Amino acid sequence: MRSCVRVWTFAWLCLVLWATCAVAADKPAGYVQEAKGAALVVRAGQSHPLGAKDPVFAGDSLATKAESSLQIMFADGTTLAVYQS
């Protein structure tokens, strides 16, 4: 009986965690504050240009082209600046 309760409790916790992660994946991690030149995001294998106020999600890859820059403000207030390398 106890092992059955443990299995159901574990299954319920997994379901709650999965649902929480699914909701968090829809919420942006931050937003573009400033984009100069050509800034790109790769999301789900697709490349898209980025501009001011565009959302940035966990798992996104960011890139800038020559003479371009990008500034991201994350939900926790952290700022990330990306420049050409």
C-alpha cells in the first residue's frame, strides 16, 4: 500500500513539474532593449531578426553580425550585451 502511494505521489509531482516547465517555456526570459545593425535569434532551428522589445526565451541562441550589437534585459533585471566577436 505504501509503495502504491509513493508511486502516485511521485507521478503527481512529475506531472506538476512538467506543467510548470511547460508554462515557463511560454514566458519570455527577457526582452531586447536595444538592437543596432543585424541581430539574430535562432529558435527551434529557425533564424529570425531581432529588434527592440522582441522577446527572448530560454534556449534561444543570439548572434550579431559585423558592426552590430544587442542588449537584452532579463526578467531578474540582469542585462546582457552582445557584440561582434
